[in-house]
Amino acid sequence: MLTLRAWTNERDGRIHCDSTAKRVTVLLYLNQAADTWAQHDGCLRLLRGPDDLDDYAVEVPPVNGTLLVFPNSPQSWHGHKVFTGQRYSLQLNYMTTDAKARSELRRHRLSAFMKRLTRAA
């Protein structure tokens, strides 16, 4: 499953694990270096647990073609500090089944549509 992200808002980045339908997540970040990323806003953190965004093993700035690959599991916690604005990334997920990929794409399209409506308001 391939998705393109171009915008994040205050609801994005909360601590989570990906859907169990996703076996592996591949992220390619397409943003230029900026002061925002130096302040750590919007930088993805691979976390040690589900409760503390500051308890991370690694932090990845979403810039200059950085590629991040990680397996999904019930302990693959990740998130980022609140960032609202353009944050470009390509996300590729290796899925358990085609049906799960289609279901996730439907959910993503609906979510993206709702976010566009919210920004336009």
C-alpha cells in the first residue's frame, strides 16, 4: 500500500502502533531542512513505550530524502511532537493481505478528505 502525505495538523503524530494489517512501514521524507525540524516539531520518534513522547530510541527529521524502515509489532510505538503544516512523505506498507490494503486505503482517503474539509473551513 502506498500513500502520500502532504499535511499534518494538531491531531497527527500522537503515540501509536500501526495497524496489525501492516507488517512493515517504509517512510521517505521529502521536506527541505528548516528551523522547524531543528526544533524537533514533526520529527518522528521511535519510542520505548506508549506513554512518553520524550522516551525515544531515535528521532528522525523528515528531510532531504531520509528513508526510514521499521517492522510493525504491538511494541512499535512511534509519534512526533505537534506540527501543523506541510510535511511531505511517501509511505509504503507491506500488508498482510490485499483486502486489508484496500480497507486501509479507503480509511485513509476518507480521513484525508475530512482533513481537507477542516482546513478549508
